[in-house]
Amino acid sequence: MSCIISQTKSTLPKLFLAPMQGLIDAPMRDLLTHIGGFDVCVTEFVRITHTIHGRSIWLKYMPELANNNLTQAGTAVAVQILGSDAENMALNAQKVVELGATHIDLNFGCPAPTVNQHQGGAVLLQYPDKIEQIVTKVRKSLPDKIMLSAKMRLGYENKDLALDCAQAIEQGGAEQLTVHARTKIEGYRPPAHWEWIGRINQAVCIPVIANGDVFTLADYQKIRAVSNCTDVMLGRGAIQCPDLARQIAAYNHGQVISALSWQEILPWINDFFNSCCDKAAEGSAYPVSRLKQWLGMLKLNYPEAGKLFTQMRTLTAVNQISQVLNQQLEESQNIV
Ligand SMILES: Cc1cc2nc3c(=O)[nH]c(=O)nc-3n(C[C@H](O)[C@H](O)[C@H](O)COP(=O)(O)O)c2cc1C
């Protein structure tokens, strides 16, 4: 496929932080972008049904709207919307743009049964025409300066329509496409089919962002080589290894940066817990459950996180958790 000059693919590698519902919200975006390496983050999906969401809902998903669409560390944030009613998607996109958003991402990949039953997310990958209709409607409703992108899986039950869906997204006027290299029914089962991202990349002119199963710098090098994409999105890899993006960015600048030690990670864990506490209402289970959730994933890279998790397993009060964290911090400072 030959692309006109204005649509040629970028050459400077960019790193995107994946949208992850229930896992990457504002405190996690702040943490990961402070550690560094990311160029753009995407919010958890905001589900669009029959109403136009008000300011409080948009701010709940994207508090960065009140900070010029930037995380505390200054990284750009896009807002992701999910739905099947083109008109309502467009009206909601307009609403969040009125509130200051400059980049809207459309979700065509969510595998959740509730979402799919309402004809949103991955289920739409069976109907490229419908996808094109949604993208076109949203694009036409927004000023030209607003960036519109989309994120898709390779299909619903099979990959037969993968290229048609990607082309529908491009035809509709999206300027960028992220591809998670699995179908809906493949869930998160390895392997991710990176070669399919390469096929899509060849079939469209808009930049394609490669996504799926990048857990190490070696995975990053391989997904780029196989897909021939410049840009990559990190999801679970960034949660399990919070400095993965920083290591990759250093590599892209010809530098080598050593991985964060457990002692270096501990203050970040404490900061994360404190920012979850700041966000939560008094007595809310949110800070404790988010911290435990993160430790459960961190332990895949840091065995110490597993030990900390065990120490906290039965604790539910914020002050008890703070005590354990402070004790850990003191001990680790003594070791240094
Ligand atoms: C818990 C969880 C929540 C997710 N939420 C979203 C979401 O809100 N929007 C979206 O487009 N993808 C979502 N995804 C998919 C991820 O963005 C990403 O495509 C997928 O995890 C594969 O990338 P990874 O192997 O780097 O994690 C979610 C994935 C997980 C595991």
C-alpha cells in the first residue's frame, strides 16, 4: 500500500501506556509516568450508553482534564470511549472535548461479556461497516485539531476481518491505530500474534501501535521487528516492571539503564499508596485493594513484593498498611 506524504509513519519511537480498566487509573498513571519513559497514556474506557456524561464522570476517569490533559509528571493523556451508538459516541466525544480533552481513543477490543452484550468493544469486530460508521460520525463531530485514534483486537472469533476492521478505522478518519494482537476469544492466552500487527501495518497508512505481551526489552525489540511498527504500547509489562518504559526509552536513546532495585521501588510503592489514599473517601477499601492488586503483579518481578503482600494480606485499615510500609522503608534505608 502506498501512503500519501502527510500520512507516512513516524520514525521517532513512541511508548504508550495501555488503557486498563480497574488497573491503570490516575494514581497509577502518575506513578508510571513519574518513573518515566512514556509519551502518551490512555484512560480506562468510559462506557457510552444512552446518556451524555456530565463533568464529574469525565473527571472521575480523567482527572488530568483539570491539568491540561497531563499527568502530574507532564505526560499527555488521551480519553478512551466505548460504545456502539455512533450518535451518542459523537455527542459524548464532543462533551469531553468541551471539557478540554484533545485526544479521543475509540475502544474496539474490550472482551467483557456485559460490554459485548450491549454491542460494544470486541463484538464490533464482526461488523467493519458499523466500525466505520462510528469512527466517521465521531470524526465529523470533532474539530480537526482533536486527535482521534482507535484500539482493536484482531477479531472476535477469528482473524478473517482483521484487515477490513483496520481499514474501516482508517477510512472513518482515525489518525492512529493500536492493535492488541489477539482475537476476543484468545483472551490473554499466549502467544500474541505479532505478525498480524505487521499485516495490518501494511494494509493501512496511519501509524499502527503494536501491543500485546511486551514484558522485557527483548520483547520490545522483537515486537517491533516482527510487526515493523515504530510505536509500542505497554500494559501488564508496565505494572509488573514499573521502569520497563524507562529502560526502553534509554535503549532508544542509545543508553543502558539498570533496572530499579527493590529498595528503589519501595518509595514508589509508598507514594502510590498515599496518592490512592488522597483520592479515596474516608474508610474506602480502594487504597488497600489497589496496593494489594499491584503487589500481586509486582511479585512476578520482585519476590520481595510477594513477601510484603503476605505481610499485609489480612490487613484492611489504611493506618495498618501505612505502618507496614513505613517499617519497610526504614529497614531498607538502614540497609543502604
Ligand atoms: C485488567 C485489564 C483491563 C483492561 N482494560 C482495557 C481498557 O479499558 N481499554 C482497552 O482498550 N484495553 C484494555 N485492556 C487491554 C490492554 O490495554 C492491552 O491491550 C492488553 O492487556 C495487552 O497488552 P499487554 O500484554 O501489554 O498487557 C485491559 C487489559 C486488562 C488485563
